[in-house]
Amino acid sequence: MMLTALTLFFPLHCMNFQDDNTLSGTIPFEICDLPLLKATDLDSNMISGTIPSDIGRCQNLKSFDVDNNLMTGSIPQSVYDMTNLAALDLNANSLTGTISRDVGKLVNLKFLALDRNLFEGKIPPTLGNLKDLEIAYLDGNNFNGNMPDTVCANRDDKLKQLTSDCARPNPEIICNCCTGCY
């Protein structure tokens, strides 16, 4: 089944095609033309291509899950405008680039899975602005440097799971607060 055909359904609140539906194709830019769409769960399929650059138009989206697919490219800047987002699951793809400091604008985010991609650079201190964040999986990438103190400060509050590539003897990330080091 091609993903483009899915945008013809209206009104659609939840797009759930998870776990080996062999859904293929790319995420169509028309996805944001579904004004009532609150959740997109396309994990464990064969979705390829990039995250649409204008995905930020999906202002009602609370959950965006495309883990375990064939996604490439970087996280579009417009993702950081999706302030209603509570869950962002991009793990197990081939996404690249850095994480923008604008990640701190996702103030309603509770779940963040960026693990098992090709991200690089430093983890931005603004990730610590996400005071409702409960889970952050950052391992399996090429991040480097120290886990920001602003992120570690949240471990005393809501942030219960935090993973990164902090395993010894040659950690890519120095982390005193991670619950899982890989």
C-alpha cells in the first residue's frame, strides 16, 4: 500500500499502521492537510525518504512515530514548531544531522526516541528545557561531548529514562545521570 493514498481519508484523527504492514513510499506533504490528525504511528514498515520539511504545519499532532523504517535526511526545522507534540519517535532509521537547540521549544514532549540513527554533534543544553520529558533515548548515534547539566538536572524530577553512548572505556558522551549507557 502506498502512503500517499492515505491522505485521501477525511476526517482522520489517528493514522496507525504499525508493525510490519509493509507500508512503503514516503510521507506525503499532504499529511498536514488532515486538520484533525493527532497521532501518526507508522513504525516497523518500509517508509523511506525524508520527513516532510513542512511537517510543522501539523499543529494538532501529539504523537509522531516513524521508528524502524528507512527514513533518511535530517530533522526538519519545522518539527521544533510542533509545540503540542508529546511523543516523537524517530529511532532505528538512518537520520542524520544535528539536533537543533530549538528542541527546547517542544515543551509538551514526554517521550523522545532518537536512538539508532546517524545524528552527530553535541546534545543541546536546551533539551533540559523540556520539564515534562520522561524518557529520552539518545544512544546509537554519533553524539559527542558531555550530557548537558540542564538535562541531568531533570533526572531528579520527571526524566526517568535517559540513554546515550556513555559506556566505558571510550565513551562518546560523558554522562553522570544516564540510566543506560551503550
